[in-house]
Amino acid sequence: MLTWVPGEPRRAVPHETIEAIIDLVVAQYLHDRFAVQMVFLILVLYYSFSRTECPCPKTYTGHECFDEDVHWAVRTYAL
């Protein structure tokens, strides 16, 4: 997921839009693990202002691409 590009400003997402997403997930998709994780990531980025130090990779390949020792990832562990 490309989350940051040098020199390309991002528009702010209105607070009402984020509230609507959370309300929808809580009302209809609370059982969906992907939807709950998406809301968690949205809130982390919202409250951290999605700076360049964000826990998501900046490029698909090459410099600053995904590194499992640095970036967040969803992992499934066997019980």
C-alpha cells in the first residue's frame, strides 16, 4: 500500500467521514476481522497525522519498500 509520496500533499479526510466509517463497521461489520483492522489502521493514521514515519511502507519496491522487521503486518499464528 503506497501511503506517502514526496512533494504530493494529501487532502484531509473530514472527521464526519471517519465517524461514518466507524459507525458502519460497528453496526454491520463488527464480525469481519478485515473491517475491524481497517478501522484500527484508519484511527492510528488519523491520530498520528500519517507522518512519513508511519508504520506503512512508502514504496512497492526498492528503497523503503516493505520490511517485516520495520512495517506493520497482519500475521496468523497457529494455536
